[in-house]
Amino acid sequence: MKSDIQLALDLADHVAAVARSYKLDSVQVEQKEDGSPVTVVDLRVEKELVDILSSERPKDAVISEEMGKKGESNRCWILDPIDGTEIYLQGDKSWGTHIALAIDGEIVLGIITRPALKRRWWAAKGLGAHSSDENSSISSGDVLKVSETSELSESRISVWSGIASPVVKKLETIAQIVPPTYDDYIDVAAGRIDGVVFPDPSVASPWDHAPAVCLVAEAEGCFQDLSGGARFDAGYGVFSNRHLQPTLIQTIQGERTR
């Protein structure tokens, strides 16, 4: 039997090829109840992921953005078939697939892909965080490590919130705020920025956060929800290089309770 991480990497490579097989100008688009778009690519990639997991790990549960939850188990795969559907439709190359595995509520592996660039970023508990080309082996690729910035005044922070948000206004006075992008999690893990903040409830879904929890942790950073716990399904939280985490959490908590 394949290891979980090898299975996840194979899944990522397989669905990347599936996603690239569609021509953007012919992709069918529908609107979900919340007004966000869903495409035939989202649904096809999700089906491929779920079908393979059903075959390779039939006893595991699965949570996916479009399908919801399937099965009950202490092992649960968390999937976002196409993260960034809107930018995918615009021709931006920052869309990708998110794959994570939680065991007893702890994220133990995570993968974020960029099929248009044929790149992936992955981590597994105890194995570190890495970036590599598609179809490369577990032992190849670059090791990721968060930054060593220890002063908030010297940090570069991305904030997923409205520009008028009290959190944004406060952080602007003590840190350099950089525009949020779909690469934020990757940039924290690689040390290109020092943190990414989601201060508002329901900004991010479990499948958005899940793989990044492991990716950043294995790059020697951390994730916390705004209560100081590690609930990746809370919709808000902070990813950082650990040095900045207490100050960021305190700053956000202070502004949110005013």
C-alpha cells in the first residue's frame, strides 16, 4: 500500500493533468447558492479525487468544497478541487488544488498545487515542507523554511480583510502590509513574507486553511485561530513564523474586541 504522502502527491499530479486538459474558453460555469462560481473543472477534479480515495482508502472520511462530507472516520481527507475558481476563469496561474489529511483532528499532511506552473508545495508531519516540480519524488525538491523576522515593525504581513478593517488600520501602523494573494500560505512557508492574517469569521473555509496548517508548521512556522487554539475550521486565524505569532494574535484580539 502507498504511504499517505505518496498517495496525496500522486493525487495532486493526476488531477493537475485533468485540470489542464480543459480549454479555458470552453469551460462551463454555474453559480452556487452563495453567488460564487463553480465550473465543470471543479466538479471533475473533485470526482477524480474522491473516486481514487474511495478505492485507495475506503475506510477514510472525505470533506470537499463541492460535495460536502462523505463517511465517518478518525482519518479525514480535506479537499478543495480548484482553489481560486474566479482567478482560474480570468487566466491567472495562481489557482490550484488543496489536499490535506487530518488524523484525530490534527492535520498531518498538506499539498498546494499550481498546475499551470507544474509546481507543488507539500508537507507531512515529521518530513518537513518542500516545493517541487510535478511528478518528482518525495526525496527531491527544495526545503521550505519560514523567515526569522522577530519584530513586527520589520515584518511583511498580508491581511485578508477590507481595507477599512480596524485590524488592517492597526497593523498598518506597526508593520508593512502587503496585498493578499492566493500564494500567501506558500510565501509564509518559504520565508518571503512573515505572516498572513484572516481576522474576520468565515473568510476562509476548512479546505482553504487545512493544507497550509501542515505546510507552515513543517517549515518551522505555526497557525493559530484567534482564540489561541488550532481550529483550522474556524474561518479565521494567523499563519506566521512563530516569532511574531503572540504579538499578531494580541493585536488582532485587541482590535476585534473594541
